[in-house]
Amino acid sequence: MKIIGLTGQTGSGKSHVAFLLKDYGFYHIDADMVAKDAIAASDKVKAKLAATFGDVIFPDGTVNRKALAEAAFKDISTTEELNRIVDSAVMEKINEIIKEKEAEEYRGVIIDAIALFESGADKICDFTISVLAPEDIRLKRILKRDKISNEEAIKRIKAQKCQDFFTDKSDFIIRNYPPYDLKAELIPILKSI
């Protein structure tokens, strides 16, 4: 079973590519959702997050994702600190999911993770794909998707690695913006694996 690492900057369209890959027989692991579950299930992770970002992110004992995003996406160092705290719990759960899916009839598993390389998740992948889009397009997508202010969206963009980071580390690149056709970008990759 193939393990595909799927990454890219926020607003690039990773999830859209993941849903297309599901149509080709791949199981989708959304690392953000795994992280959400890992935080909820681990008092140790919660304690580290509260110590680092403040109790405001747990107003009622459960994580306030908006408050966590505001605290963690201020800049690259705070984003890296968030990743450092949750990565081991997330990777443990991802490995469990992969083992479960090996017994099922999937062509492979997609690990959809914005911090694929930073977390080390790329090391368990057969190959990696980065989804790219220009910053202005990503900004529009983030504003529409997350319903946040322009300032908050720009902070999230600036708190991430630059596009070259993704192109330099990936086995394949998918351009998810006009005039490129997403399926046309994906098909040669599928044929080569």
C-alpha cells in the first residue's frame, strides 16, 4: 500500500487534491483532524499547550481552535512550537490509522498535513506532493473558507514556510490555480506511482 504525503501552504487546495485522490482509491488522513482528536484525548498535550499559549485556548476544558490559531499562527516560531507539542501524538495516531487501513482494500493512504516535513511525517511516505498556488489566490481562499479578517489571514500565510521550501522537498508538485487543470496535474503523478 502506498503512503502519499500531501502538503502545501494554507489555502493552496490540499484538501481538494485529497478528495480527488479518494476517487482513485486512496484513504484520506487529515492531520488537522487527527491533531484535534489528539489534543482532546491527551491531558499532557493540553497542559503543554496551555503552558505555551495560555489558558485562554481552553476556556471550558476543550480547545478553542480560534484562540489557538490566533496564538499559534503569530509567526513561524509560534507555529513551530505548536507543531513540536502535538507532532508525536499526531504521528502515533496516523501510524495506527495506516495499520488499520492496510487490511482494507485501499490503493494507499494520503497523509494531508500542512507540516508534513516539519513533523517528520514525510519519512514514512513513499513519496510527497506539494500543492501550490500564488499568495493572492490563497488569501482569497482562506478568507472565504475560514471567515476571518484579512489581517488574520495574512498572519497565517506569513507564519508558514515559503513556497520554495515545499518545491525543494517534494517529489511532485501540483499547481492549483488558473490556467492549470487540477485533474490534469494529478493524472501524470498517479501514472508514475
